[in-house]
Amino acid sequence: MCFHSKQSKSAQELKHRFKANFKDEKGFTPSVYNGFQFPKTPIITNKQPNEIQLFSWGLLPFWAKDDTIKKNTLNARIETIHEKPSFRNIVNNRCLILADAFYEWKWLDDKRKQKYELTLPENELFAFAGLWSEWIDKSTGEIINTYTILTTEANELMSKIHNTKKRMPIILSADKEQNWLNGQELIMQNDRLKAIEI
């Protein structure tokens, strides 16, 4: 799964790499993100493909009565998004989640684990495949934009690191990111990952 990511590049670098403008550049700060804090991170949606927006990590389906479900929707298994109630109504709400690293822990034994930082070569920017949703807070009327990161079976490298559940986030091939937004099939570049013990 993927619950910790990093986006350390500047707004200018994001705009240049993804050929998009920033909607709220002043609200953006490069950071390491802990999904369980439900941070706002930069994403690009299929609805606004030329705009980088800040959405909250932890998807809130439109039908949710409150926001407690978000701790269970940080990730979505690509194999079951058409079946799960949280995701099946938004499978066409596609997004790119902008990052340059994510973190995973390898269990060494029953008590010890080793943290790894996973990046692409040269620490280049990349995009996770994701789904997004709009949720209206019934108590305030506020529209809250949220997302989830799609995951798949771990590749050989990630199977050795994420050695319990053997899952990994889907990283899109750079030249196929727009295809994902446009509703075409996934083309991944998970095989280019490198791991660093930290």
C-alpha cells in the first residue's frame, strides 16, 4: 500500500514538468506527506487537466455521512475499484498525484522493520494513478475535494520490501499520463523504481 509520500520539488518545477498552471501556488509547500494526516497535496484531475490543484488525501465518496471513512480510502486496489462502493461511482474521475518519492517499510522480523525511500532514477518527478471525488460537508456546506492512490500487485523489488501485503502504488509512465486522464488503459513504469534504506 502507500501511506507516505514526498513532493520536494518547487511549484515552478511542477508546472514545467506537468505543463500545467497552479491554482493555489501560495498554498503549496513541498513536503513529506503522511496519509493519515489527510494532507492537501498537488494533483491534476481529468476535469481540469491543465491545472495543478491541492486536494486532500483520503477519498470521501459523495454519499458519506461524515468524513470518518477517509482513513480507509487512502488507497484503492485497482482490481476492485468497479466493485467497492467507495470507488465504483467515480472510476471515471481520474487524477495524477504528483510526487518524487514514497516510503515503505520492510519487516525484518516480528519486531523490527527497515524504512525505504522509493524513487525513480535521478529523483525525477512522477505521477501516481488516482481517483478523485467531491464531498459536501453537510454541517457547513463546504465542498471538499479528495483523492485516493491506486495500488497493484508488487513488482519484484517491492515484493522484497513490502514483504507482508506485497502491494505497491501505480506510477504512470510519463508519456501515458494524459492517456490515463483521458480514460485509456494504464501504462505503468513501476519497473524503474530504485530503493534506498533510510
